[in-house]
Amino acid sequence: MGRRPDITVAAIAETAGRFLVVEERINRRLLFNQPAGHVEPGETLFAAVVREAREETAWRFEPQTLLGIYLWRHPRTDREVLRFAFCGRVTDHDAVQPLDRGIIATHWLTRSQLESRQHRLRSPLVLRCIDDYLAGRRQALDGIAGLDLESAADLGRGATVTA
């Protein structure tokens, strides 16, 4: 059996045509990504996306729908990432909260602004999620948000790599 993909969550929050993104330092490069991160053992997908958004942006993220489930393989490392992307809204910004390690800043950027920074996107999933959001893709949270790390990994076994 192959190695299990990294199970991650991402928060897709949009206001007036602008999307919440983080600028983060990865291997000495500044890259853009949605607020996202790994699901921790014993944590549900729902709890993970709320926690990651808060840690990386200082905003409280309220997931409302599932945007999609994405399997992506990093071309240089061959490592697979299974991303559960959630749409929602943000409230209760804490301007004095320190951001997670590696996060340089948060931004509200349009799709075209992100596309113009394509060489600085963490992965192709950044624009893919924005495009799916703009296309109106949404699924109910029932049955998915409560999955934990192991259940999510089981769901990803046998999935096809996208993006």
C-alpha cells in the first residue's frame, strides 16, 4: 500500500470579490495560499479549518459549505496532498493576535490579482479553489465536516490526482 496523502483543510472566504489569502514564507520564498493546514490527530475537518484560519489570519472562520475535495501531487517531492476546501465567512478579527509561524501577512485579493501572482502561489489548488467557488460549486457539510484524520485519509485512498 502506498504512503497516505497529507490531509489538509482550506478556508475560502470572499467579500466583495476579494478572497482572504495568506502570504507565507516557505523555503525562503514568499508564497500565497488560502488559510490552510494539516488536520491534527483527533480533530475533525470542521475544527481543523476553523483553527487553521484563526491561527493564520486572526479571523474567525465559519464554514458554511464544502467547496470540494482535491488530491494534488507535488511535482518535485511527489508527495500527495488531500485538501478539503470549505466556503464560509469570517468575523471577529483579532488585530493584536500574532499570526502563525511563517505567515508574513494576510491579504484580500481578487482572482485576477492572484492570477497575476501565479508564480508565487503555493500550489495550483489556490486558483482551482477560487475558480470552483466562482463557478458556484458547493456541497452540504453533512457527512464530511465531522470526519477525523483517519476517516478523511480512508476517503482519499484510491482518489485520482487533480489540478
